[in-house]
Amino acid sequence: MKIKYTRLTIYSSIFLLINISLCFAKTAEDYFQSSDKKYLSGNLDGAIADTEKALALDNNNESYKNFLG
């Protein structure tokens, strides 16, 4: 009985962690919006880094490519 409870607890924990991580996963658009905010605040290195992350997720988006020049 204790083994079944332990397995159930482990599986439930894993399931919960996967769902939580999916809820907070950033999309390419999230990274691009973040890069725009960083650019406007003067954080050019952060803006470039976030734009590169956006491009890694969606390398066909011309807006992301144009932002980098």
C-alpha cells in the first residue's frame, strides 16, 4: 500500500510540474515584446538577446529579423 501511495505522489508531482512549466512558457511573440520594452528602456543587450530567442522559436518572422537589422 505504501509503494502505491509513493508512486502516486511521484506521478502527481511530475504531472503538476509539467503543467506549471507549460503555463509559464514564453512564445516567440512574448520574447519579441520583451525585447521591444528593453530596447525602449535602453537595455540594448537585453533587447538583442530576447530578439534572438524569438528568432530561435520562429525564424520565419521578418519583424524579428528586421529588429536586429
